[in-house]
Amino acid sequence: MPTQIGLISLGCAKNLIDSEIMLGHLRNDGMTLIPDPELADVLIINTCSFIDVAKDESVGTIIEAVNDRAEDPAREKQKIIVAGCLSQRFQKDLPGLLPEVDAFIGLDQIESVTSIVRQALEKDADTASIDTVTPKSRYIPDYKTPRFRLTPNHMAYLKIAEGCNHTCAFCIIPKIRGQHRSRTQDSVVQETKGLIASGVKEINLISQDTTYFGMDLWEGKRPNPTSGVDSSRGDSLASLLRALNDLEGDFWIRILYTHPAHWSDELIQTIAECPKVARYVDIPLQHISDHMLKLMNRKTDGQYIRDLLQRMRDGIPDLAIRTTFITGFPNETQADHDELLEFINTFQFERCGIFQYSKEEGTRAFKHEGHINHMTIKKRHRELTSAIDKIAQKVNDKALGKTIRVLVEEEGIARSMWDAPDIDGRVFVPMDAPVGEFIDVTVTDQRGYDLIAK
């Protein structure tokens, strides 16, 4: 009987792809994924540790699995493997803190998962955890890398690069995921062809910094933290989008996780000229106050952001801009908060999210003075969230009566090109709409962040 694998995948789409790659290798080795963790020979927990909430969820899931195994005699021989960002970030501490875990896998070991699983199966319960985590992450997938997709058949995430060269004061990702390293454009194109051939209708391009794609491979003078997308210097996000747009088939291309410092007029023009690229841009801005942007080490200032956003709206018809902001960063003044609130109310983002600052050990901001009382952060968060809720209603009002194209996700639920999976709104459609297909619907009503259509 083949080894039965249980998987719990936590965190973002980037982690999901890591899970898919691990499962691809395990299936190639004859192992089987089962939906019930309690029945698995080996339970793999792929963790996230970007912020405190994700870290707590990961640790809680591990402890729950360990306790469940201890309390169920039928699971006595089950092996538990912890993979992902938590293992990578706390590689020196976790084996001592969680000795009940049978093995720890870092980000560079996901292609070695089959041998690690076999080692774990042969391991005695009272021996030390198998620790395979290496200090610095350098791994990047290729189009030949096997994947067992966990997303619906009609949509997929496609990782075009790994790591990040930015040193934002609040962010731990470069220390976990390493420096930016792009795949080749041909590798991404080849994988996209395979996904389209399998029936995928929506390709979501992801990385830690999507706009930096290809720049690390340019010859000659190295790009800097504010270099713009420029296809004259080599492969870039713009050249990649054009290559993907030229592929045959009926599908959307969605761009996620762009950094404002690297946007250029070429990239704006490329999106406008490529009909298969969704009129949707995910561009986390984090703040608008110059005081905050400098402390956050964002490499942009408020005027640059305002000018860029206006150029994007002017240059890309029907564009929806999604962004996120951080409230309560150390030394944020009331004036900083008021400026952000006014900016949100004035610009009227189509999609927007607010994060409360999370104090993360290992980041520059962790050592900053001027950390703000949590009650003040919560108050500011409520004010900003209230503003974006009202704006969402106005945005949805504009959609009433319009005919839009949607991708049907499941019975009675679809998404427009202005809505990314899991994070944006939905469009409620007739129950007989074909799942996994594009259809045209007319918007008749709204409900919160969602639309109702027929």
C-alpha cells in the first residue's frame, strides 16, 4: 500500500505553490494524498510566519497535530513534518522547542521531500528531529518542476520569481525567502502553455516583488531599488506579459504583488495594450505620509505615489487598483494617520485592505522606538476600515446595470476580472452557470463587497 500523505497548507499563494511542488514530487514517487490528516502515515504542515497572526496559526496547528497524535492510539506511528517559512525563519530554535516533530523542511528542501518522508518513516519516536533546513534560501522552481495543483481546475498561481531585494523596515520576507531570483521568461511561458492546455482560464502571476521580474538577470549595470521595468535591458515583466498575451486560448492574466518603486510607463502601456491582462493591479503602498514611507524604507514618497496612480488610471482603461496599508507603524503620528485617511477617501481605491502593524523580531522596525499602544492602533484601524467600506459601496454602485464578464468559481458564485481569488469580492450568478467558464452577466444589485448578477 502506498504511503498516505496528509497536508495542511497555511499562509499565502506562494506557500500554496510550495505545497503543490512537494505533493508533485511525492506523487511521482508513488505516495498518495488523502483528505483526512488523522488517517495519514505522514502529516506535512506547510507553515507561514510573515506576521504574528500567521506565526501563531502555524504554531497552534503544529501543537494541535502533536496532541491529537498523542491522544489517538491509531495515530501512534504517524510522522509529523513541519515545512515552510516557520521552519526557515526559526531554524535554530524549532527542533528544541518542538521535539515531538519528526522532521523540519526548509524552503530549499521541498524537492527533497520524498527522501525526507522516508527518513521520517524509519525514525524511532524517541530520536531527535530530522533537521534539513539550510541557512539561506536559494531555490526557485522551473516549468519542469512537478506540481499537484490544489486550486480549482480553472485557475492557477504561477510563481515567476522568488525572494526580495527590498529591505522594508516592517518585513521579514528577505530573511526568510532570500534575495530576488527570477525564473527565465521562457520557463514561465512554457509553464503557462501547460496550464492553458490543462484548461486553466486564469493565470495569477506571483512573487515577492513581481515588478522586479527579470531585472536580476540584466547584463551590465545592476538595477537599483528604484529601477523601472525596462525591456530594452532584457526580459522584464512587460516583455513577459506581452509573451503571455500572445499565447493562444481564452484566459486572463492577473498581476499580483507589485512594488510601486519599479513601475514604469512601459509597464502601464503594456497592460493597456494586452487584452488578456486583467485590468487589475495589486500594488501594496503601505502608507502615503512621507514621514512614514521614509521610516518604512519604502524607496518612494507620497508625491511619487500620487503621480504614479494617476498615470496608471489615465493609461489603463477600466482599471481597478488594489492596495494595502499599514496602520500603527512605530512613530506614526496623528497627522500621518489623518493624511492616510484623507488619501484613501480622496483616491477611492477600487479594492483596499488595512493591516495593523505587527512587531516582528528580526526586522528593522522591531528595534525602533515609538511603538504605538495597541488600542490606538485598533482605533486607527477601525477608522480606515470604515472609510474603505463606504468606498466599496460607491464602487459597487457604479457597477449596477452594467454587463460584465465573469469566471464562474463554483455553483452560483463567480469573480470579475477586478476580483482576485480569496481576497476580493464575489459575483453571485444563477446556479446553472457553468463552473470554470467565462460568462457575461448583468449586475442587478450589491451586497457588501459582493455583486448580484443575472
